[in-house]
Amino acid sequence: MARENQGKMSREEAGRKGGEATSNNHDKEFYQEIGEKGGEATSKNHDKEFYQEIGEKGGEATSKNHDKEFYQEIGEKGGNARNNNNNG
């Protein structure tokens, strides 16, 4: 059974190598541009309820993975960022 894949790359490894090659050939602006295009396409294809649902799922997942201290820390960071923006 081990010989069946001898010399062949797994799908996972091929994807990783392709991602690395793409990363080496493109800069931050490339990724910002394709991210923006993807966001625009998604917003054209989905309605308000879609975003509410994925936001709720994300919030539930985050609350399962983090404790009270996490929320205190990000709240403090957000408050500090807001103060810095209002004072600058």
C-alpha cells in the first residue's frame, strides 16, 4: 500500500506547495485586491440574513474558545484605539 503513492504528491502537499509558490510570486496588494473582489462578489450573492447567520456562528464559536479575560483584553484594546482616533 505504501508503494501506491511512491513518487506522487498528496493533494494536501500539492496545495501547500502551490500556496507557497503563489505567496512567493505575489505581494500584499495582490492579496488585498483578490480579497476585495471576493468580498464584492459575496455581497452581490448574499443578503442581510446570510451575514447575520455567519456572524452569529462566528460569535458562538468565539465564545466557546475564549474566556472572560479575552473579551476584557479586546474591549480594552478597542477602547484605547477609539480614544487614540478621537484624540489624533
